[in-house]
Amino acid sequence: MNETLLNLSLLKKQFEKHFEDAFVLKYWFTKLLYASTVVGAMGDYTNFGALSEATLETLFVESGKELTTETKNEILSAFRHLPAYEDVVVSLKRLKAAGLKTIAVSNSSLTMVKEQLTNAGILDLFDAYYSVDAVKRHRNGCHTRLGSLWR
């Protein structure tokens, strides 16, 4: 969902407060996805929120910067308020008009998924939403079984 449906622009503003590198957000997000892939490939599972936090801490250490609890909370809380990309609403409405079911699947917790979709104003455009927490496998991991998400 993040970076496909939801625009990371708010996160970019948070990162710009602490880094002068225009690519630091992409670097952090790539490291985060890489971490979830590695954890999944090892057959293990770590909550995406915990991975986000650990990856952020690593980024600050690599940069020789101090990461306070306040800064960490400020950056990570921006995840909850990401706007949808401009074409998302129109696209989802077209899919629904064509009679297709729309389902969101995310590495984030179920609570976070609902909060993100609500804050982006697109929750009502989905028939269902799921978190990988239900199966304890990241969706980009090699062992993900989407079929086991259906209840």
C-alpha cells in the first residue's frame, strides 16, 4: 500500500528536517523492504512497525545522528497520514464500477491499515483489507500465502 496507493510525501518532509540528502527517504524505505524480505526468506516474522523503527534507528546511526524518541515518533507517525496518489480514487472507483472486488493487503498491522486507508479517504473504496500479521509472513517474502488470509 505504501508507495503504491499512498504517497510518501509526508514522510519526505519529516526526513528533510533531519537529513540534507534528497534520497534518504528512498534509502530508508528500500532498507525497510529489504529487511522484511530477508526476515521472510529466513522463515521468520517481525512486525512491520518494529522493522520500521529498527531501520530508522540504523539510518540515524549510519548518518552519525542522534535519534530521540520524539523524532522517531514524529517520523513514524507520518505513516498514519499518508495521502493517496491522485489517480487512486478514480482507479478504485473504475474497478468497483466494473464489478471487481478491491482488497488492500499490507505489511502494516491491521489497525494501521485501517487508519491509513481512513486518513487517505479511501477506506470505503475497498471491500476488505488485510494485514500480513494474520499469517505472520511479509507479503514480499517468499513464503506468503494470500489464500490463507481469506476468512
